[in-house]
Amino acid sequence: MVKKMYAIYDKKTAVYDKPFLSHNDGDAMRAISDAMSQDNMLSRHPEDFSLNCIGEYDDLTACIQIYPVKVVAELNELINVN
């Protein structure tokens, strides 16, 4: 199955966090929204982060396809989104 690869970008440090896999943009936004319900850096400073799609991973072939970075959402837009 092909899943999309996402990474959180930190605007203050100008670096991307390690990638994670999700089925689609909505699934990735829900996962990040859930993570923001905890007390952590994402929830304390959502204006500093964005969710980005960076490619695809095929778990049948282990092939990775890298895309140009696409901003899916600014994390401050995901506050209280279920």
C-alpha cells in the first residue's frame, strides 16, 4: 500500500522533524491535531510549525518517491480540529 510521507517544519529552527506516514492529508492533520491535545512544544507554539507532505512510501516495494514540499496546514489552523 502506498502511503504519503509528512514532516513537521519548525519555522524557528528552520528544520524538518523526522517523517511519518499517513493515508492522506486528512489523516495526517487528525494525527497532528491529536498530538496537539497533549502538552508539548507543538501545542504550546503552534504558530511556529507547519505540516508538510514530502512524498510517498510503498510498503510492498520499499520505494520512496520524494515530492517538492507542499504545506498541508499551519498548525495554528489545527487547534481544536477533530
